[in-house]
Amino acid sequence: MWTNLMAASDVAADLGQQYDRAAATGAEAMNMVVLDNIFIFISAVLVLLMQPGFALVEAGLTRAKNAANIMMKNLMDLCLGVLTFAVVGWGVAYPGQFNGFLSSAGLGVAGLFSGSMIDISPEALASPDFYPLAVPVDFLFQAAFAAAAATIVSGAVAGRTRFAGYIAYSIVITGLVYPVVVSWKWGGGWLDELGFIDFAGSGVVHLTGGVAALVGAYVIGPRIGKFGDDGRPRALPGHSIPLAIIGVFILFVGWFGFNAGSQLQADMAVPVIAVLTAFAAAAGGVSAMLTSWAWMGKPDVSMAGNGVLAGLVAICSGVGELSAVGTIITGAVAGALAVASVFAIERLRIDDPVGAFSVHGVGGFWGLLATGLFATTTPVNGATSSAGLFYGGGAGLFVDQLVGGLAIVAFVAAASSVLFYGLRAAKILRADANEQSVGLDLSEHGSAGYGPDILTNNISA
């Protein structure tokens, strides 16, 4: 099987050379452009589909009395994320690249408020500025990534966060914190020049969101009743494992847009990337199941679901660079690490109800390092990067990945600390004891996520 998959990688590389976009002219070139742009648009829609996946995972793993609050936060992460990234984040992430387009076609401040984004003319679409990837399509894809990075924090601070404080956080991370990290790599900044590899965002997206989640959970403090007087953690079970696992399935599907779409063109590398993505997810799920079984005496469902997500997170960095064997190892290690991290975080008396840091922070950092270990000499995505340590490339790439990961951790931790401590000082971060007891659905939004018959046995929990 592995030989066949590697052969498929070689075929993909050959086809990429055969259909040289730079050499294409006329109708052939236009067909390639149209196909590429439709593919990225579909990928962007799949990434947007991840938002309800996140919402279901977070709602299912927390209390029923906070379900509507979870849904509202994820909804606003998307709505505010798209607008904030359009007005501020896009220019920070990609400085100077599309200034002419932004001012004339509606993604800058003036254009946005003039309404011209909904009236892009065919003449504008014919501009060379749109090729090979149309800027509106590129923006939609990137804005979906920004919203995903922001929503990672939602579950980590669930059950005790004021909605106003969360809104302030969401705006800052999509407008400034996440775009700065994007500029370092995808915007052609210093990490890109270093040789740092992050194909689909193990570091740029997930490590950023994971570190912000950890800082937020620490600063806001645990939910009431999570830790006893002796410091031992108490179980506060989520209200619906079925919802959580349905969310995992939705995220699994959406991740094919996340990873395969990051190829940024429709070529024969795409199906190979998709298969490797599935391998990492499956390996992460099986590994987390076995690890939880050995650790807890029974195979835990939520741990297995988080293992799937951890495998998906970890493979984002090197999915264009790794072999099938390297991919499966990366996913399996990520699943085991996610389980171990959940218990380690609890021992530190940090309350992360959904394991956001363990999945996205730990999984993201491991994914960066795994690329430095397992990157092959024949990447399927056509890159010309260095090979990893286990493929004869020496320690150079591994060091680059380590430096990049530590830089992201340091910057996001510092920026998030300023943000969350500022929100706490402004007294708009943590809900009080009564609000937590009643539930954020009622105290923050005035209506429950479920009817009173369902909530009867949960409202005081």
C-alpha cells in the first residue's frame, strides 16, 4: 500500500510538470485558472463548514445550560472574523500585496463601507491582479482560516466567560494576533525566509489558537466546582457526547478543504494530500482510544474524538511533505499526546473543558516538529524544501521548525496575556458565581439553548 501511495505521489509530480501553468496560453490557461479558483472556493466553503463542527464539539462537551452561548460565540467568531479580517487582518497578514485591489474592489475600509464588494465587475475580474488565484477567492479562504483560529479559544473558556469580553477577544485575535503570525510565514516574512514549513497551519492556525486558549483558560480561572479544596479535579461531564462526535465528523470533512485547499491549485497532489489527511485523523483517533483505554481502564469516547482532531491538527504542517508512514506516525503520536496533555493540564489546575490546548496547541507544536523529522526528499506538493532528520536532511529543518514553533508560542502567549489580563481588569471577562450557576444561556442571552423539559435536571449543575 505504501509503495502504491508513494508511486501516486511521483505521478502527481509528473502531472504537475506535464500541465505547466506558466506555459499554458489562451483557452487552456483560462480553463486552468477557472478550475483552480472553483476548487479554492469549494475548499473555502469546506473550511467554513468547520465552524459548526467546532460549535457542536464545544457544546457537546460542556453543560446544557451553556449550549446557546457556545453557539453564539462560534457564530460571532465567523461573522466578526470575516469583517475584522477584511478591514484590518488581511492587510496585516499580507502587507502591501493587494493594496490596489483592496481600495478599488471592496476589501479595504473605504470599499467595504461603500458596498462595492458585492458589485465586482467582469472587467475587474479580468485584471491580471486576480491571477492565478482570484483575490476574492483567496480572501474568502483566508478569512475562513482566521475564524477557525479564533474559535479554538471558545471551548477552553466555556461556561464562565462574559459574552462582551469574548467578543473583544475575537476581534483582537482575527484583526491583529493571528494576522501577525500569518505574515511571518504565508505573508513572506522571516519564518518563510528561514525555511520554516507550515503547509496548512499546524503552527500558524492551530498553535496560535491553542496557546491563546491556554492563556485564556488560565487568566479567567476554572469553572466553579471544577477543582476541590485539595486541588483535585472533579468531572463536569458534557451534556451530549453524540453532539460532540457529530462535530468531530463535520470537522473531519471540513479538513479536506483545510489541507487539500492549501495546495492553492487543482492538481494531482490534491487527492494524495486528502488521503494523507485521512490517515493522520484515523491514526490519531485509534491512538487516543488505546491511550485512554490504558490510562483510564475504558476507551473514552471524547478522548478518541479529540485524538482524531489532534491527528488532523498535527498533519497540517507537513501533509505536503510526508510519506504515508510518516503521516501515520505523526497522527498516532498526536492522539496519544492529546490524552496525556488533558491530564497534565488538569494537574496544573487549568480548566480547559474541551481540551482545546491539548488538541490544537500540543498537536500543532508536535506537527511542526514532525515535519522536521519526517519531511521527504520528494514532497507531493511540489515544494523544494529541505528533507527532515530521518530522511537524510540533518537537523537543519528540525531546528527551523522548533524556532518557528517557539516564536509563535512566545508572541501569542505575550499578546494573549495582555489581552486577557486587560479584559479581566475591565471586569468584562469572567461571569460571577450566580451567572455560572444559572447558565450563560440565560444570564448572557436571556434564552436557553434547550427547552425547560430538557434542562430540568441540568439547570443547577
